[in-house]
Amino acid sequence: MLNSNQLKLTAAALSIALLSACGSGGDSNSSVQDPGNGGKQTLPDKVPDLSTGEASAKKLRKASAEDFTTYLKNGVYLSQGASDVSDGSEAISAPTSDVSPTFSTTNVQESAVDESDRIKYDGDYLYIANTTDFQAAEGEHQQSIRILKRGETGELTPLSSLIASRDYYSKQRLYLKEDNLAVVLSNERGMFGITPEIDGIFAVTVAPEPVTQDFTLALVDVKDPAQSNITHQLRFDGNLVDSRVIGDSLYLVSEFSASFNGFEHGGEDLSLINYQKIIQTDISELLPKVTDIKAGTKRALVDPSTCYVPEEASELNGYHQITSVTRVSLNDPDSFTSACIASRTKGIYMSQNNLYLYGYYYDPQEATFDDPAQTVMHQFSLAEDAVTYSASGRVAGRLGNGNTNLRFSEHNDMLRVVTSRFTEMNGMVHKLYILEKQGDNLSLISQLPNNTRPTPIGKVSDRGLVEEDIYAVRFFGDKAYIVTFRLIDPLYVLDLSERNDPKITGALEIPGYSAYLHPISDTLLIGVGQNVQDWFIDPVAQNDDQIGAKVSLFDISDIGAPTLLQEKIFPGGYSPVEFDYHAFSYIKHSEDVFRMTLPVESWLTQEESDNSVTWYRRSELAAFEVHSGETPKLQYIGSSVIEPQSDIELQGYVWSGDDRGVIHDDHIYYVHGNFVWSSLWQTPQDTTGPF
């Protein structure tokens, strides 16, 4: 077994390997090569001194078709024989308005920016993206959508089942816009990561790459859901990073690794032969394509003249990965536009006006065991339905794991972002950055902590280090809420009203942590997480009745002294909301009453007659009300429970991460697996189903 120092040395060696793959190149005196598009050209008699020039660390510039062709071909040449690894990683819902909706919809970060989910509901019809081969013929795979109709008295009736694809994808997510249902089918992207842990030790994580480098968009006409039909099926080359919908525009962000199968692998002077081969290759063979499955046609996803490369890129630089931003009109899907950058992308954040691509860059000048990662952001304007590059910026640190887009917020033309990094001197360093677009730069306006306000975000241990990681971040207007955790849960309140002087105004310490925060109003905040005393102590040695999923109600009316009003603990449980906020459903029932549901999965034990202990699983949809009158309170209404002996459970394990709830007036619909259970708000434990 490796000791601590050996682990550090191993991680350092791996970091150097990553830096070698991602670093930018210098100048060369070699002659400029003809970019080549398959026409006649003079072939070079030697290979130029090429170097990788990934765009992630620099501002971008619009490339000509020639420039981009050269850059991509150089990158494909440089990438031969190298395995693709990831970059080492691993707007808040506004308070409900005075007009109370009668049913819940998908919980999103920014109002008017829709996000995909496995269910969509319009008050009349419930659409469920099936997680298994529901009603599939034996030996035949089907990706299908169930459609259920709600009756006048709230009952659900299965209406139809629609096959969206016969190809396998690990994720199937939906958008619903009036009479258009968009089905996005994709695979999870793999990763190879070096993640800093407490005490400076690095943890190495490896996950497989997707089976195929493609994803599919199916558009369904649901004007009459009983007679729904697929109007378009488009298969995109590349891996889906994320997507959003604004108005009738669907934005798809994808990442494509250009490759070339014609390289020689034996013989003399391979370098020159292979370099000549790649520059003679037509650029169209290296670009991602879009296949119209119904029409049987194919075309390029991007035009090289609409792409961007690093500002300082020369003819001796190259990078083989392309991130594309594609706008598809839901009303006219045959007419779509794309922009691209020669870079890889970790994820996105989108406001109503801008799209931000973010990724990680490792500064080769960092020669210590401190985490060298920097978060790089590229801003694209969405004005007039066009996607146009605007600016770039970077800050130290990375975004952690789970709901990373919630670490961003655009407010009053300012971008706020919270990052974390490990340092030997201080332990975990968590920072808030406020940036503003100035020309083509996202320029730093202020940060916290700073020289004037040095108090760290996170408690300092007896060793003089911050050993707590960030578990939740939420922005709300000119305030931010941050939860850190190791032994206790400090909830920090940050005042961002003065952009040049952000400050910590208050903190609350309680056991456990919140992994998701949801503002109810200017004065009330919901937290969903875990009640646990210390992850580093055997849970059996702790009080089992007090370990499990926790829902908390905080009073944030005094930003200098937040308080815990009430909490509900589900022993032995966790909620998918902790890592996917789409599982959180809510409506404003009345002026003073906020209703919400969240799924909880618990692993519990029961004693048998022979004194043995048997583990069993409990799946439930918990219902709560928050009363915001003179005496605010959190009221647990009860839970709709799926009994272990039910038919759906006998089919095998059903992952609770896909559980969802819908609230409509006084009805609750609990989606578990591919089926639905129904109950009334006043008696959620009395369920009917499955439907």
C-alpha cells in the first residue's frame, strides 16, 4: 500500500502528464504548411515543430476556414496514439410570484430558461421518459415515452407509448414547448480525474467513455397526444455536454473528438508520412456531422468559418477537440445553426442573455502540490437567436461535484462564481469571484476572501487548515448562500449588494449539511441534505436514528444571524435532490403556504424471528408545507410509499435518482420507475396505482 508521500508523488506525476497534454506551445521557425482541403498542394518535406494549443486557457478569435482547418488538422496529428482523457475534474428559481400556478413544473436554475428532465407535465398530460425497455419485444431494445392523461377529477389514465429510438442511450430527457415534445437521448461522458483531497493527497478516479460518440434529438408532435408522432430524428456526432431551452430555441452543447483512421503504424519516417496524410485530408472528413435519420441525409454540424480558436494560435498550434453550440428551432428544426470552439468543455451555465462554457486549465507554472486547476469561462451572447462569442475569463480553483452550474450566477451584468482549491498552507480555499465583461475579457471586479476581509469560507481546524469542502451554493438576487461540511454544517450568508465589496454577514453551525438550497422568499430558505456527525467515523458508532436525509427550514431575514427553524430527518435515507435538483417539485399554494415534494430512499433493518437482521429498502415521496406567516414553520404532511412487495419492486432495483413528484391542486403524482402512483395532498400515504 502506498503511503501519503508516495501518493503525493504519484499524483504529481499524473498531473505532469496531464499538463503535458494540455499545455500551450511556443513559436517555431519551421515553414508554414498549406492547410489543405483535399486539393493539389505542395507537401512538406519535414514535420513542423507543432504544439498543442487548446483554447481553454486563452481568449478566442474568429477563425477563417483556412485557419480552423490548419488548427484542427494539427490537433488530429498531435493526438494520434494519445488516449482522450478528461480535464481532471470531477439563476436561481425566483420566489414564486403572486399568481399561484395550479401544478408544478420542472425545477430550474433560471426563470425562463428551461432544463431537460425525465418527466414533463402541462396540467393535462404527463410525459415519462422510460428508464427500461418498457413493453419492448424480447431481444429488441426500445427507448420509449409513456403518455398519461389527467381526468377532470385528477385520475391518471395511460394514453399511449411512443418509441423515440431503437438505439441504446443511458439518458433520455425531455422538453415540452406547447405542441412540441423534444426527446434528447445521450450517454454519460466518461472521465479520468485527479482530485485533491484533505491533507494534500490526490485521489485518482477513472470511468469508462461512452459506448458511442453520438446523441440523438427526436421531435414529437403532441398536438393530439393520443396520436403523437415523431416529425424529426437527428443524430449528432459527439457527446452531449448539456442543453437548455429559451422560447422556441433548443440549445445543444456537445463535444467532438476529431480523429483520422488513415495514419500508418509501421515503416520508416512515419512522422512525415502521417503528417502528409493528414494535411491532404479533406476537412469535411474531420468535422462532426448531423444525420437526418428519417430522410437518410447527412451534413456537417459546423462550418469552419463560424468557429473560434485561441487568440494567439499560430499555424504551428493545434487541438483535435471541438465544442459546438447548436441552436435548433423547435418550430423549424430543419433550420439550425452552430458555432464552435477548438476546446473541450466540462459544463455550461445559461442565463436568459448569455451562455457560458466552462472547463479546467492546469497552469504548468504551478510547481507545488497545491491544486493548479483554473476554471476557464467563455461567454456567448444569445441576442436575436444567434450564438456569438463575447468574452473569456478564468479564476483559480474548480467547481467541485454535483449541481456545479449552481456555482454560477449572472446578476446586473455581473457574473458571480464560487470555486474551491487545495493548498498546503491553508487547506481548502473557497473563493467567490465577481466578474464583468470589459471588451472581450471577463474581468475580475472583486473577490472574497480578500486582504480587507480575510475570513475564510469554511471553519479553520485545530491544525490551522480549512478542512471543509463546499456542499451547496445558491445565489438569490444580491445574496449568496454557501454550505461547507466536515464535522458540522456552517451555512454562510454573503452580501453581494456592493459589487466591489462582497462580505460574509453571518453563519450558522448545525450538525450535518445541506447539498441543495431553495429560497422560498426573501426570508426563508429550504435545505436538503444529510444529518450526519462526521463522515470519518463509522456510522454504526453514531446514533443511527439521527443519521439520514434531512430537510431544514432556515430563517434568513437577518443576514447577520441566520437561524434554523425546523427540520425533518429520514433515518437511513438520502434524497436524489442532493445531486439533482430536478427531483424537487413545488408550487405556491396560497399567499402564505408553499408546497413541495421530494423523493427519499432509505435502507432500513428489521429483526427476524431467529434474531437475524434483514435489510430492506423504502422508497417514498415526502410532502411538506412551509407556512410563511407571523410564525414560519415547516410541516411534514406525510409520504407516498412504494412497498417493497409491490410488482414494480419485484422486477429488480429501481433507482431512486429518477424518482419525480408532480403537485396539481390537491393531487400528488409519484413517478417511480416507469409507473405512477396517485394520492391526495391531505393523505399522501393513501396511494392508488401503479398506472
